[in-house]
Amino acid sequence: MGEPNILLTRIDNRLIHGQVATQWNGTLGANLILVANDKVAKDKVRQGLMDMAAPAGVQTRYFSIQKTIEIIHKASPRQKIFMVVENPQDALKLAEGGVPIKKLNIGNMHMSEGKRQVATTVAVDEADVDAFKKLKEMGVQLVIQRVPTTPVEDEKKLFQ
């Protein structure tokens, strides 16, 4: 099995939206945006809405976490993959399942009950911090960056 050509994996609880579609994909040059999310994999309405936000000429796929683990290594080398997940726990499940995540862009994790704001657009709770620690131990590079034109924030913020 070959190594899939994953250009970047991003945590964004909005998944595919304008920022992802235009700025990130424009910088990366991906020809496939893969959303790995159990809920969205079953939700044709949300998939349709995200397809409207995806750039022209870029394919989209909506797979469950398990299906992503099972088929990612079958991806063609021609597929330049931009993978988007909703939270660090999903990224961890993918990595533990053998998906080669080398760099994890932490883009958007909204503030909600029980979370604390640690970066411009990132709020975490203890479960998030634990997942980030495990990912870091696995050798995944953690990068907090909202869009490609904004400065990278210090990853240590995730663990404060």
C-alpha cells in the first residue's frame, strides 16, 4: 500500500466553508477535500451545503472516521488530499488507525461550555488537551493557524 498524498490535515469545527475552500485550498493546491466525520458521512444535506463552498474543480469526499482509516491507503498518488476533521479526538483516532498525519493545522475550535480560549480561534477542554498530547507523542507537528496569511501561534498555548 502506498502512502496517501495528504498535503495537510486541519481541525475546523465548521469543516468545509469559505476560509477552507478559498484560502487554505488555494495555498495547498489540493484536488480533493476529504471530510472525515461520522455525522457528516451520513448527512447528505450538510454534504450538499459543503459542496457549494468547495472550490470549482476540487472533489469532495465525506467519510466516517473508520472508513477513512480503511481506505486512505488506497488513494491514488495523483490525489492531493486536504483532510478536514472536526476535533482533535477525530484526528487522534485517524492517526492511531494508521492514517499518516504528519502536520495538524489547528484552525477553528469554537468556545463552548467547559472550554477555555487558548488562541485566537481555539478553545480547548481537557479531552482536547489529552488528544493533542497523544498526537504530539506520536510525532505529529501541531500548528495553530487560522488562515495561511495569519501568523502561526505558539503550540504551547494548547497545553496551558
